[in-house]
Amino acid sequence: MSRSLFLLIVGIYDALLALVMIFMAEPSLKNYGVPKVDLSHISTMQYLGTTTGSIALLCFLSRNAPKSVGLRNSLLVIGVAGFSGILKGLYDIFVLHPPISSFFIFDTALRLALALGVFYFYSREAKLADAGGVLT
């Protein structure tokens, strides 16, 4: 799979999540396992939706970028954002013990796969830059 196609997939998934988080915050919180949704939950979910949308935009803008330091930095930011969210979710599950749902498990597994894919492309771009090579 090409980097361009992979970043398009990541961008589409993040954009869909962002739209749901912003415009359907209350139902998505309930699907995610939050038993009592209040205004603070909704506001936080909408804020996280805007940041997820920003990551989606970064994916879309970076997908056809030429090999450069900027591209590697974008891949690193996309991967760290995805992976740190997974770590935070796992911390919550194992330490704070909130109620979880099957959607949470699916979303976490998919985000892990996407983050690992982004780190793969970051690693590949970094190795090419170190070798001074060009990937065809």
C-alpha cells in the first residue's frame, strides 16, 4: 500500500470521527460507555473532535507531499497523536476502570493499527533520508 493511500484512509477515518464527535457528541459518548453525559462531557468531546479533525487535515495535506523533513515531521505528529490516545485509553481502562463498550475496543484496535502503519511510513521515510535514497 502506498503512503498516499494509507494517509487518505487515516484521514477519512479521522474526519468521520471528528464529525461524529462534534455534531453527535452525546450519542457518541453513550456508545463509548459514558453512563451519565453532561455538558462538560459534550464540550470535551467537541474539543477533541476539532483536534481529531485537525489531524485528519494534516493527513490529507501530507499524503502527496514530496519526501522532506516536513513530511517526516507530519508523519511523526500523526503517529504520536494516535498512539498517545491509545495509551491514555489503556491507562483509563486498567487504572481508572471506566465502563467500556465494544465500540471503544474496536476504535482502540483500529487506531492502534493505523498508528503502527503511520510509524512504519515514518520509519521508511527516515531510512530513505538517512541513506540519501529515493523510493520509486
